[in-house]
Amino acid sequence: MQEFKNRKIVWVLLVLLLFIPSAYSQYTVEGGKKEPYLAVDKKPIKVYLVYGMDGVSISYTSSESSHQWYRYKTEVAIHEKVPSTQQGSTSTITNLEEGYGYGVVEGDHYTVAEYIWIIDYSKYPVNIQNLHVNPDVDPCMGFQLAGTDLTPALSYRTLAGVQTEVERKYEVSYNTLLWNEQSEVFISISETDTLTNPIGTSLDEIPLQDTDIDLTGDLYARYFGVEKEYSIDYFEASKVEAHAKAIILSTGTGNIGETTTGSSDESPCDRELYAPTEIRFSAVANTPVASVFKWKLVPPNGRDTLTFMLEEFEYTFNQTGDYKVLLEVSSSRPGKCVDDEYSCSFKITETIMKVPNAFTPVGSPGINDVFKVAYQSVVSFKGWIFNRWGSELFHWNDPSQGWDGKYRGKYVPAGPYFYVIEYTGTDGKKRKKSGDVNVIHLKEDEIITE
């Protein structure tokens, strides 16, 4: 028990004094097949990888005149002296053994700034067998490599004796597709993920196309020129990614509120539209992985859903109500992956027809000088104007147009006239309006007579 307490006191003293660095002191590690690689730099310890122990040495330079080297294997409290050669302010140790931490005591008191742990990388080669894609992972949700990893750990011990591993880094490369928003096409790209453990780690992206898969590393092996490469010659992709859009080809007119006419090339989603509205729906997916396109057009009644097994279709909406268009793109490959995220909702507005009861064709240029209806979502239209004796004075088929108060090029006399309007609304019903409209002349002298 007393021996344990003494060891603990020594260890605590070493740790406390560890953080009193000597001015202008530094370590230099040399030797091996190539310049040593600093893999871990966490004060108070640095871990260097060397390839082979031939000629490996550590030098220490400081302002102190004398240095005493120590090393530890399990914990710093259990340490032993190491002989060195000193020239001026630099001392060097040779004939090192890997798997030890080496440090310097300066002068006649403890002033250890840090320790250097040496690992001979040549003894711990990468060894991965039977590399393949994990079949137990849902190919629609994840992508993971499997196999047997027989690679030995690169281990070192902290000053407290905690065994710690140096992280290896591998690169996994494969081809996939990237959606280009501007050109609206998929572009084939090469994807590379960096992993500390390639076996059992999910990759960042799931390939969207058939591809070879290459595993290289680790990156320390690449540094020392002994990198290994493992390949999966063919991976059949299953994940589906679809992108869809809807554009208005044409939409009905109206003069109540804001309207859209003609070919708008805008999206109908989350909008109110006038009937008749023609819309084109189109989808692009990562074919041939994605092989089945299924559009669903849900009408206002929620029943009688229409299905279109096409990548693109056009449809004219004549009926009032709330519509929803859904897209489902799937693959027939293992996993039966589906992308069904696209949804577009819009409303075909109700039919409105308002008829004025008077207008002023004479004496008010540009102000209420044409008999016109106020309307929206009218599918078809016909209108007539009659005088009191039933004679037809005017006929028109476009609700955006109207009567200017003339008959055969002349303004008609002021007074009541009779209109008849027939139109079809977005609900498919035919309607009829009739009544009187009063022609008012604000300035009689502007009437042209013969």
C-alpha cells in the first residue's frame, strides 16, 4: 500500500511539473524509411509514426546545459533512464524501441515540456478482407461497407497509462449523380468520403447510379508509399431521387383582382387560378435506377383520382375547386426505393359574373364609356344587346370586350336597353343573365347625327 502511495505521489509531481516548459526547447525526430509523421499533437504528448526503426533518433535542444532522458511504456510514473549523447545545448538518443514515450529532464530538476511516443508503422499494416456493401442496410436509406478488418491498432499510452488509438483515415471513392438546379439535369460526379473506420460506417451519400467503389488507405500508408487499395467492381444502385415542376401553359382570364393570361411559364402551386387553366407537369429522376413514374391528380371531391404513368403530362382544369397533384417515382430494383416527396396544390376559383346597369358612352372618355361585365373563371361566353323593340344591336363572344354604345357606327339614343348573357362557369354549369342597361349621355352635343 505504501509503495502504491509513493508511486501516486511521484506521478502527481511529474504531471504538475510537466507543464513548466523550458524556454527555447524543442524535439526533433528523424530516421526510418521516410521523414517521421506527426500523427498526434496533444500536449503533453506527441505521437510520431516512423516506417522502420533504422536510424531513428530523437534530439532535444534547449538553453539548459545538461539533459537526462527518460522513457515509459505503461505510465509515466514507471519510467527509466535512457543514455544520450550531448553536444552543446542539443542531446540525442538512438537505438530507440517503438512503443515507448521518451522525454527529457533538464538540469537538476523536473522540467518535462512533453513526451515523444514512437510507433513503427511498418508493424501495423492495413489488412481488410472480403470488402463488400452491407446487404443488411436498407439501400434506400443508407450505404455502408462491410468486411473483415484485421488491421492492428496504432496504440500509445498517455502519461496516466490510458491506452489510446491513433485514428487511421481512409478514402472511399465512387460515382454518383448531382442535381443541377439551373440546367435541371443530373450531372455525374465522383464522390470521396474520408472515414476513420471504413467497415460499418455509413457514407455521406448513397450512390444514385451504378458504380465501382474504391477504398484506399490508410492515409499514413499513402504518406509512407505503401498505400493499399480495395475495390468493389460493381455496385447496383437502388436509391431514387426525383425532381418535378409544374408550369402554367395558359390560364383563363378575369378582370376581378389580379389575373394571369396567356402562357405564363410560372408555377401553379399554392395559387388561385382562373379556368380554363392548362398546366404541364414534368419530372426528372436518376434513370435507369428510377424506372416507374406515377402522377396522381386528386380532384376537389377527393375521389375519381386520375393516374398518369408518364414522366410528363398536360392537363386542362375547367372545374372549380381545390386540386392536388402528387408524384411517385420508384425503382424495381432491390429495396423498391420510392421518392414521393413532390406535391403541388392549387385552386381553380369560382365563377363570378357581374353586369352593370348603366354606362356613359358619351361625355366621359375612358371612364365607364363601355358596357363591360366583371368576371372571373368563365369557360365560355356569349352576349347580346337589344333595343326596346327586340332588334339586336350588338353581339360579342369575349367577356373582356364590351359594347361602346354604338349601332352601325353611331351612338344610340340615351335610354334603357336590354342585354342577354349566356356563359359556362368552372363548375361546368351553363348560366344566363338578362336585364336592363341604361345608356346615359353626359354631353348631348357630342352625339354624331346625320
